[in-house]
Amino acid sequence: MKKSFATNLSYEIPHELKKYVVSIIEGKSKYKMDTLYPVFATGYPVLIYVYDSVPVISVDGFETKPSSRVQIAGQIFDADISIRLQGKFGQIGLVLHPLTTYYLFNKPGSYFLNKWCNFQDIVPIAIDKDLQLALSACKTTDDRIKILFEFLKSLLDTKRPEIKWLETAIKKIYSLGGNITQEELSVLVDISLRHFRRKFKEVVGISPKYFCKVIQLNTVFEMLNTTNTERLHHLALDCGYYDQAHFINDFKKMIGSSPRNFLEGKHSFVKDYMGRKTL
């Protein structure tokens, strides 16, 4: 049994990183396990450190076992992704702002789309080795998080220039729970719709229209994790869905089953990972 699939940790994020790190999560188990679970879109890339068994990642049926214990999981779009774990579950995730991969790792979000990227493919090999050595010497979650924070701080000197209009658009999307159109966003930031769509998809990794849908659905999950599942229909309406049919249709497209079947199914624990992590 998983002791915790994805627990939000109450850990103070350094002031200089608050723009880039949204929250910190940890998943762990006391005993070895053999399990397969799906992964769905949340709207956030995640910097992951695996301190126990390294899982196998399957993307549309193609399986790979990461060669690095430090990885970046990118945005997800129109892909069937699952994780097979045979061993103890132990991972720390720094949930990143949607623009962090672009700002700090100097790569567009599209580079990470539907991928769990090994760190040696993103940073120089020497830096990856030093980071993994430092992390492997840690005995506690606190120590691991401190090492990851120090690493991110070291990237600030070479970060890309900020794209203020894109930050404004993303902030607006979160403030409205995804319940806004890309046309309204392009007007808000005074950018042509064509350029807005193109740049957003390049930097974030997915289109603004799909990103809004992801945030809207995860806003439902956020509320679902703190209330009775019997109120699911009302929660959907509160989050801007026109009616139950509209909500169920979007849910099936992103999750692959109806809300009720998912919540009563064997992978319902995944909802602990879903939901907005605040921004």
C-alpha cells in the first residue's frame, strides 16, 4: 500500500524561488509494491527526485526507465501515460510554475511535452553528477529539498528574460480557474491572437485553450479533495462548466472515463495528485 501518493509538504520556499516553485509534494510507501497507475495533466511541470525505486514510464505504449534519479516531467497533452513501480515508492516533486522550464532551463515547454526528461539531457553532465551525488548523501526529506533549492538558485544567474504579458495571461487563467477564452486573454495582454497562441504553446508546451481546460478540471479536483464527492455536479457548475454533460465530456477526454467511474475505480487515489497547487 502507498503510505502517501502525493502529500503537499508545508515547506517554506525561498523568496527568490517563489516565482518558479509553486509547491512541494512527496510520495512514499513503507513496503515494496508492484503497481501501475495513470498520470494526467495538471498544468504544471514537475522537478522530480526519486530516492527509492526508479519506476518505468510508459507513454503511448512505449516504455522507458529513466537513467537519472532527477527528472523533469513536462506538460501532458493527448497522451496515454502510466507509471509502473516495482519496489518502494519514494519521490519528491517540486511543482514548477508553467514558465519555469523556459526561464531556468532555457528550453521551451514543448521540449518537455509528454516526457520525463533525464537531467543529463537538460544540464551539463558534470552538474547532473554533482547534484545526484549530493542528493544520494541525504538522509532526510528536508536535506533533499534544500539541495534541490540550492540547485535552482544556481540557475537564476542565467535565466531567460521574463515575458510579462505571458505571466499576466497565466495569472489570469489561474485567478478564474481556467474559465476564460484565449480570445479574451489575447485582448487582455494586447497581443494578436495568432502570436498569443503560437508563443504560449511554444513556451508552456500546450495551447492556451487546452491549458485553460486543464486548469478548469484541476480546479474541480482541488475542491473535490476537500469536500464530499456527492457534490461533484455542483462543484463542476461552480467551476464554470455550463452543465453536467459539458463537464463529463471534458472529464472523459482528459481522464479516459466518467467522473463516477474514476472516483469509484482502483486508480481513484491519483486524485491526491490532481488539483491546483496554488499560484
